[in-house]
Amino acid sequence: MWRGRTRRQFLAGSAGAAALAGAGLFGVSRKRRITGRIVGSDAAVGHRIRDGGLPAPDRQERVPVVIVGGGIAGLAAAHALRSRGVEGFVVLEMAAQPGGNSVSGANAVSAFPWGAHYLPLPGPEAGDVSRLLRELGVILGDDARGLPVFREDFLVQDPVERLFLHGRWQEGLVPNLGLGPEERGSLDAFFHRMAGFKERRGSDGRPAFAIPLDASSTDPELRALDRVPFADWLRLEGFTGESLRWYVDYCCRDDYGMASDRVSAWAGIHYFAARRGEAANAPSHAVLTWPEGNGWLVHRVREPLGDRVRSGLAVFRVQQEGATLSVEAYDVQARRSMAFLAERVVMATPRFIADRLLERNPKARRDTVYAPWLVANLTLESLPEGRGAPVSWDNVWQGSPSLGYIVANHQSLHPVPRSTVLTYYLPLDATDPVTARRVALERSWDSWRDQILDDFRIPHPGLSDQVLTLDVMVWGHGMVSPAPGSLWNPERPESAQPQGRVHFAHSDLSGISIFEEAWTHGIRAGREVADLLNPA
Amino acid sequence: MSDRSTRLLLLASVFVIATCGLIYELIAGTLASYLLGDSVTQFSTIIGVYLFAMGVGSWLSRFVGANEALIFVRVQLLIGVLGGCSAAVLFVLFAHVASFRVLLYGLIGLVGTLVGLEIPLLLRILKDRLEFKDLVAQVFTFDYIGALLASLLFPLVLVPGLGLVRSAFLFGALNVAVGWMTLRVLRLHGPPARMLEGTAAVLLLLLAAGFAAGGRILEWSERSAFEAPVIHARSTPYQRIVLTRHGDDLRLHLNGNLQFSARDEYRYHEALVHPGLARMPEARRVLVLGGGDGLAVREVLRHAHVDSVMLVDLDPEMTRLFSTQALLTDLNAGALTSPRVRIANADAFAWLGTNTQRFDFVVVDFPDPSNFSLGKLFTTTFYERLRTALAPGGAVVVQATSPLVARRAFWCVDATLRRCGFQTEPYHVYVPSFGEWGFILASLEPLPELSALPAGLKFLTVEGARDLFRFPPDMDRVPTEVNRLNNQVLVRYFEEEWGRYAP
Ligand SMILES: Cc1cc2nc3c(=O)[nH]c(=O)nc-3n(C[C@H](O)[C@H](O)[C@H](O)COP(=O)(O)OP(=O)(O)OC[C@H]3O[C@@H](n4cnc5c(N)ncnc54)[C@H](O)[C@@H]3O)c2cc1C
């Protein structure tokens, strides 16, 4: 006899049998209406900024520093200003709430991310990120070896990942079930090679690949990798095989929104070789996550900023008038405009918007590629189990254009399984970004719903009966994509340099879109401004 | 075949049908009282539903057209499978379906309706072969004799000899046989008749297989259902609570897993509470996490120096049951209604997160870490939180599964507590209904020696309590990892070790 032992699989099986029997005996089939909508800032305001025609300002406000954009970079700039004693600033955010790509939502079941959902353990070069995590109590201190101790309820809980393959779930995302020796060999060789890159240091003593990426070695041999598409590099190096190709593409699409043929080899390797964080109480590959994803960080950083964060204000022009900068913003709710007169401005918007607001001529630069994304949040009555490995944080299946789903309330400490929110990620990279963006913004909720539920049918045939709500968000310009040649060229570092009284902060300045890059640029820009305002 | 023998065979089938019909009803009634308790209610509702359904069936027979013979055969085959498998299906699904009654009455209703169709159809088949007055007289005579036979066979031969599951399969086969015989006797030909003959053969094989496997089905389902009569069963949002009683042996099962047996629970609960609490003569405030049955609280209350006990259990139904039902309050000595006890129905993790009180002694009596959700209650994160609820000099005791069966799991709990800064004193006790069971006493400062125990214990003595802390080599410490939210090694150890023990 035993105490409290459950037969999880058996239970799932017999519940299924009972359902079948029920359906068979009584001819019951539940069909419920799924509710939902397309959420998020509509593209209309963005288009009006682009096309002009917003009302002229009818009010003015003086403030020493204006930060345009309340994403991670903008919030970081504000954070840096405050920690250097500069309190006279506002953060102007176009959307209804700050956060940008790290924005989140919540319902009765759970909070959930709409974009960024995790942060890897910060490595030795990401000092600004580590400092933030210490301030927020995510890092509690150091152990005897000097390794940071992380709050364990923020480290992603086990089981972390599973992959649906050949009709069942396997643990982990690297394909493992039913591989031939050749495929396995190829995967092993690839990971061995990536481990080598992770260890490697350049002749300048810097790590070959670092986060933030500007801390990486400047060795020409390494940087030359930026000019080749990752897929070509893999082929050249003899890394072949279906499984490897699938896994690498999955990773590239996960971090960059595009597959290995459209991102540079340097960026591709960076994904595998740059995460060198360590912890006293977790393995190096652990990540930090919260139900609302990186929205948790947004909330914590935003809180002390109080009413200096002004949401629903879309900046449509930034002009220099003598020593004063005039930042004109449209109040989306009140449908009127106002001007902020500032000494310094931090542009924390994507680069194409900054160009437009400053009325700069963008033609000098290579065109930046932005990957469009779709994110959906599905509220379900219960966790979708399935054959094989148990429900994990990250759940992926082959044969799908999506990256699968994460379980938003995976980090919940509640002991009994119950309703759940799944966050579904779909990079829209089937066609070129411009077409994909246009098509995506025109599609109806119904057609997204059908596509998403169809996709879910691969691993979870009965799932649609469990869905209560399904909301979607389309990210037209989701994230900057590290196209070949976009990272190591002379222009990129230049674009981070202040121009007159205007400073720049955004993950676009790095060419890859991750929290650490956005945060580091924001902190840097905030410091630049603070140092100029109080030249102590 | 002569008309006379045709008639006789058909009348014989009335007899068989009648027996079968009553048998299914008896099986369902017995099964329901066995599983759901309260046999008077179960039997009368089952009989009522069954008879009503028969009425519905009889009424429906008027919609059957000229092909009554074929329909009659189909009905026989259907009753054969449904009735034949009924006991096995109900047994197996009992512990696992949300509302067993829907299944039970659905099945009963269906079988009843089909049985109700039988006699009217048979009457119509026979109407041209017999005078009306003879027909009615003979059919109903055989019907009632069949009923008598069934009611005698059932308690005297079937239940003791074959058991419910096999009896059902046997009578299912008889129904199918009647169907098959009807095809023969009435010389029904043509494709539908041939199809039916084939189906009958397949069904007979199926039912025979069920009959052969009956023992195993029962054995298998009884592991999840119960060996003893169920006296209370209820599904709450959190779990399925089932109480069984066999003589003086009252047992609690949660989700089909035994939580205690009244015969030996005192061993478990005395060992859980006293080796720690008896060494803290100053302890005044005690916290009990899990254990909504109040049995640990009963032991805590034996210590007169304890003036308040806080019980935190997720499920309000558990604490309600164990504070109101006479049988249960007898067992826990009314612990949950003691003025010294307060109850919070909350998730322990969340409760600790908002709690500001400090306790001198904490009893952590959660179910085993058999899944990732429960595994969280055994992690560093949980024990860190627990530390914050501990008064200076306080101690904790944790139920930590069987060190004999799940040796690494047990020592993993120990390693996890140590990693959180606790000094640990693991110990174990033999509880017949569980086997060798383990606990870990953990404190931030060393505890004084045990010198006295409260009066009235049935198992523990001061001498005996000291012995519990000795581990023979087959249960002794093994090195393990520390259980954290991000590795959940405990669940993995547990599954592996218990999996090997009880596959
Ligand atoms: C679907 C998706 C998933 C992601 N997942 C992860 C992840 O898991 N981990 C991770 O590290 N990164 C992830 N990212 C990358 C994410 O982009 C970065 O982590 C980070 O949020 C970028 O911050 P940012 O400040 O550089 O840019 P943005 O988030 O682009 O911030 C710019 C802000 O400026 C505002 N703005 C723009 N124009 C105006 C205007 N005219 N007036 C006022 N305000 C304006 C925008 O509304 C926005 O809030 C993901 C991105 C996407 C799209």
C-alpha cells in the first residue's frame, strides 16, 4: 500500500475512455463558443504618425528630459536617470501601457505575456542587467564561490521543455526519439562546436560571443561570420540532417523571428554561444520567467517612476528650436496634441520610427529588417497533457509554423492543476516581412482562431473543446532581425551616438532584440544624459 | 423444426431474458451500494430507474415495424454487450469519472429500455403461433419464474461463486446466445441476418474473453476502487474523497490513494507528532499543514502546553467532514472542533506567503511528491518560506514517504531541508497498512533529548521513540541532489522508486 501515489497516465487514459464512453452512450458532443478578439495598439495611430495629419499641439509642458518610448530601453533610461539623481523627466509611451515588446496581460486565471517571456541568467558582461536583478531581489546575494543566488520561484520550474514528435511528447526540445546514428552524430558535433565557441576568447581577450553583443571579440575572423547566412555556414561546416536543421531553425525563429537562411551566422552562433550566465542554485542554461513573462520586470521598473510614465501619448515630431527640443505628442484618448519642451531627448523607439520623428533621411542606411509576429493567449479549462512527457513550460511540436506554446501559469505554486493560459508564438516568416505584415494586419480574428486551433490539433486533437477564450496580438514590426551583414558594419555603432541633444536607446541599436540589449542601451543613454545634466 | 419446438424454444428464451434482465438490475444495485454506500437508496433508485426505463422500452416497441424479429435479435445483442460489460465498466471507471451517477443511471436506463423492448417484441413474434390467452399466460409465467430464479441465483451462487464482474459477462453471453438462437429458430435469412450472426459470434468471443479476464479486471479496478464497502464518496474541486469501512477498519482514500486505516493510523500519527513535539516542552503555537483529517491535530492536542493549533488544509470539504461526521470525530477525538484549533482552507504555499505568525512547531503532512504540483511542496523554496514561519528555537516535522521503497526520495527531502539551513533528524516507523514510513525532524537549533511523552499513547514509548532514529543499512542515507523548483529531482526519484515497487 502506498500513500498518495497517483497514476497520472492511467488517470488521463481512463478520463479519456470515460469521455469516449459518455460521448458514445449519450451522443454528447460539447461545442462551445470561444470568445476572443484582436488586442493591442491598432496600427492606425502608427500610420497617422507616418502620414501626418495629427492635430497641432495646443498645450506645452517644460521638462528637462523627454524619453520617447516606454519599452525596456525607455524604462531603463528613466531608471538610470533616477539612480543618478535626475528626477525631471517624462517617458512618453504610445500604447495604453508601457512595456513595448515586453508588455503583458492578465485575466482571472493568470497573468500572461504578449511578447517577451523570459530572460537567461545574465553573464559576466551583462553587468547592468545583474545590477537590476539585484535591485529587484531576483538575485538574493552570492554564495561562498561568488556565484549569484537567484530567487528560485523565478527560475523556470521543471519540467522545462517538451517536443511532440512521432505521436508522443519527448522531454527536451532537441529531437531525440527515433534518430539514426548519422543524425545523432550531426547534432552532437554541432553542440560540441557551439560549446567551443562558448569557451572561446578572441585575441583581444574578449569572449567570442557575448551579451550585450558589443562586448564580443572584435577579431575579424569571428566578425566575418556576420556576412554569411547561418544556413550556408551550417552546410559548409557539414552540419546536416533533418533534426539538426529543424532544431536550428526553431532556435533562430524563436530569437530572431526568421529561420537560419535569413539570419547571419554570427547571430545564429550567438544564440548558442553567448549565454554564459552562472548561478549558485541553477545550471547555466536556466532562465528566469514569470507568469506575465518579462512584463514582471516592466512592472517592477515602472512602479517607482509613477506618473512620469505617460501612456497613450504618441510622439509624432521631435524638433530642435535653439537649445530647446520640442517633442510633439498626440493624446490618443483626448484626441489632441501637446508639446514637451526639453533640454535632452532620449529616443527609445525602434529605429525606423526615430528616423521618421527626427525627420532624418534614412536612405544612407541599409534597410533594417523587422520580423512580424503573432502572439495568442488561450485560456483553457485544464492543462493539455498528452502521451509521453508531462506538460512543460515550453511545448513545441514539429510540422507546425508556430513555436508552440508556453504555459503562462507554469510558475504557479498552486498544488492542484486547474485552468491555465497558454501563450502561443507564431513568427510570420512564411513570406517576405512586408507582405506578411500587410496580410497579418488585414486578417480577421476568426481566421486567426481557425488557423491556431488547427495547429493545436497536431499534438492536442481535443483541445478546442477546452478553450474558453482566445485573444491574439499582431506585432507588425515585432523585432529587428539580424540579417546577414547587419551586425558588424561601421554604421551600427554610429547609430547609438548622440546627435546634438538627442540620445538613442533601443534594442535595434544592437541589431538583435533581447532584453539585455534593450536594457543596456537604455542605461547607457540615461547615463549620458545624467552626466551632461549634472557634470559633477 | 416443428412449430411446437419453435414455440418452446422461444418461450425458453423468455425465461432466459427475464433472468438476465433481473440480474443486470441486481448487479447495478449491488455495485452502487458497494461503491456509493447507503444501499437502501441505491437499490430503490436503481430499481425505480430500471423499471421506468423498461416502461419506456415497452412504449417504444410500438414504433417497431414489420421487421420485429430482426429488431428483437439486435436488441438481444445490444443487451448482451451493455449488460455483460456493465459491472466491469462501472468498477473500472468508478474512481476516475467526475460524476459516477451519470454513468450509472445512464447505463441502467439504457439496459432497462432495451429489456423493456424484449417482451413486447417477443409477444408479437409469437402472436401467430399461440392463442392470445395462452400466449399472455405462458410468457408472463416464464417471465416471473425467470425472475425468481435470478433472485435466488444471484446471492446464493453468482456473487459468492463468480463475483459481479464475471456474472455480468456470463449473462451477457446468454443474451447474445438467445439472439443467435432466435435467428436459427425463425430461420431468418438474407444479408442482415448473416451480419447479425457474425456479430453475435464476435460478441460471444468478446464476452468470453471478458469472463476469462474477469478476475484480473476486478483485481486491477479494486486497486483503484476499494476492497471494503464505501460509506462516503465525494468529489471536490481538489480531490475525490472516499471513506470505506470493513468492520472496525475505517479507511480514507484521496484520489484512490490510501491516507490512513483506522487500525493502525495511531502508529503513523503518534510517530509524526511526538518525537519532535515532546522534546519542546515550551512549545505553545503549532502549525499543521495538510492533514485535514485532524488526526495529527489530535496528537498535538495531547500536549497541554500547546495553546493554539493552526490547521491549513486546501480542501474545505475535508475539514468539514472531519469536524462533523460522528464516525470521524470519534476517530480524531473531536480535534477539529477544539477551542484551541483554528482552521484555514488555503493552499499552504500561498498561506505561508501571507502569514505573519510564528510557530514553535510545524507538522508538514502533505501527500507524497508523486507529481510536479505536489513536488513543489518539498522544494527549497517551500522550506525557505516555512523557515519564516518558525519562531526562534522552533522545529518542523515532514512526512517524507517510505525510506525503504523510495530511499533516494526520502534522503532527498533530508538533503533539501539541510540545504535550507535546517539540522535534521530523520526517523522511520512501521505502519502495517503503509509499510516502513519515514519522517524528518528539522530545526534550526539542536533540540533537547526526549525525556517524557504525553499519556495515553498506544504505540510510542520514550525508549521506542529513540529507536526510530536508527536506520538499518537497507534504508540508510544515500547521497542525492537537492530538490528545487527548477529541477524537481524528488518527483523523478519518487516515480522511479515507487514505479519499480508497484509497477
Ligand atoms: C513576440 C516577441 C517575443 C519576444 N520574446 C522575448 C524573450 O522571450 N526574451 C527577450 O529577452 N526578448 C524577447 N523579445 C524581444 C523584445 O523585443 C525585447 O526583449 C525588448 O522588449 C525590446 O525593448 P525595446 O525597448 O528595445 O523595444 P520596444 O519594445 O520596441 O519599445 C519601444 C517602445 O516605444 C513605443 N513607441 C514607438 N513609437 C512611439 C511613438 N511614436 N511615441 C511614443 N512611443 C512610441 C512602443 O510602443 C514601445 O513601447 C521578444 C519580442 C517579440 C516581438
